[in-house]
Amino acid sequence: MKLNILLSCFLILTACQKNNYLENEKDSLSKIERTESSRRGSYTIGLNKDVIYLIQHENDTLNKRNVKNEWREINNLMNGISFNKIEEIKSPSQSFMRDGAAATSIKFDTKDSIFSTNKYDKGNPATDLKKLDDYLTKLSESLSK
């Protein structure tokens, strides 16, 4: 009986520590960028808590605006994603290696480090990144109109 109680307490504490760790990571996020690149050029959407920007062909900045609500949504979509494991996430396909799709990656700037996903095909990220990728794609499409 005592062993069950101790084991339960240990599991609860471990779960709480993991959630706090992810929360602390999320709080340290200062900027996020999603970049697509192909032979035709590159396209980057980036945002932080104050500004969103679109860059085409590396230097042509298209839009900037205040994005507090969008930043909040990015932070919500980051739930369950650990920066330390981001580089371990495998791409489900690699057509970009044969020019079949644009190579896409997401970069996360934190207070202390920069983390980047492995490249993946445009529109086909790993399951862990799907909602975040879809949201960033939707944002870039709405701002480029």
C-alpha cells in the first residue's frame, strides 16, 4: 500500500516537472521563422511577440504588423513540443531532395539558443509539427494577399 502511494507521488511529480519544463521553454521563445526554399527562390515568414514579416527571395520584406493574438496562438500550438527534441523529429518524406517539393524548415529562437527542425516537404511536416506548420502557412498566405 505504501509502495503504491509512493509510486503515485513519484509519477505525479515527474509529470509536473515535465509540464513545467515545456512551459519554461515556451516562455523563452523569442522568435519563430518558417522558411520554404526551392530553385525558384525562398520565402520566409517570421514573427515575434510584436511583429510579423514576410521575406521573399532573401531580401524583399513584404509586410509587418502588430501580432499579439498570433503570437499567443503560436505559443498555444507549441504545447508538447520540446526544443531539445525538435532536431530529432524525422520528416515523413523527402521529395525536396529531388526537386519534388519546396524544402521547408522552422527555426525557433530562444533567449539562450536557436533550434531548427530537419527539412521537410512543403505541406508534409511531421505529425508533431503539423498544426504549427499549417498555422504559419495560413498566416503567410493571409499576409501576402
